[in-house]
Amino acid sequence: MNDIDDIKLYAAKNSIPIMRDGGIDFICSYIKEHNIKKILEIGTAIGFSAIEFAGVAPDITVTTIELDIDRHIRALQNIHDSGFDKRIKAINTDALQLELDDTFDMIFIDAAKGQYINFFEKYKANLAPDGVFISDNLSFHGMVEDLTLTHNYSTIKLVKKIRKYIEFLTKNTEFSTNFYAFGDGISISKRNSGV
């Protein structure tokens, strides 16, 4: 599996959530425009977004974390097949347990939705002074805006956690956040100067 379309097909067949086209295009454009070189991704899945990010420019490196061992193994294969072994470092662990010393120009959160606040708080120390947090799935298929779209109890609980994260970002005095409707809902958070 060495083609992005193959990865997308595999994800669709196996019900593995990956970024929507509008969302991935938006973030890749942002990476290019803002000269982002060092990226931390929380939630590798099967490596789709990490590969897309690394493909923006030849000097971009990505560190990506995935808890699920099967997805991690598939991601390693996809990363290898895409020729990005040297620029994408995939780690199989719980992101909340990992300690990293590096700083990153961009930290991308796309893992367990109920843990977004915890990921944000844990990794803000790893964000470069001019770096950004980018978070995905803040619309969650439109359910964040309209909870009547689901009657599933666990989904409703999840949506409420995403709403709580959005509120956390909105009220955060350390960071300023902009929200975008691309893909499945994206936010970009920048540290306020002098904080």
C-alpha cells in the first residue's frame, strides 16, 4: 500500500476514521503558508494525515502517536511504502503517558475526543513560541451543532465532550482560537503574546 488513494480505500473498507479531503487540504495549505517544519500528531490512525503533512515539503518532520497497536502497525507499513521512514517517527503508546522534550511548530490533535482538553494541556509545553495547536472533528458530522442528529447515548456523551473542548478553547486566556468549517470542523489555536 503505497498510494494515498489506497490508504483512503483501506480506511473506508475498515471503518477507520481519517481526515476528510477539505480538512486535510486546509491544514496542508496552512503548513505550506506558515513554513511549518516540525509537527507532532496525536492520533496516527493508519498514517494518512502524517504522510500528507510530510509530503508538503521535503524538510518537514512528523512525530505521530497512536495507542492502537493494529493501526500503528498498519501506519508503519504505509509510512514505509510512502518513502517517509526518515521523516515520520511513529510511536505506539498512550499520548497522555508519553514525555517529549522536543518543541513543535504545530501540534495536531485527532485522537480520543474525550481527551482533547487533556492533550492540549499536556502538550502546550511542547509548542514552539509561535506554534499552533490544530484540532480536528469539532463538528463531528454536524452533531456538535445539532445533537438531534443522533440518538445514540455514547455518541451524545462524546459530542458533549467536544462541546466542552470548544468552550475550553473559547474561554482560554492563554490561547486565541479560530474555528473553521473545513472537513469535519477544525480549530487553530495560537498562544497570546506575553502569556
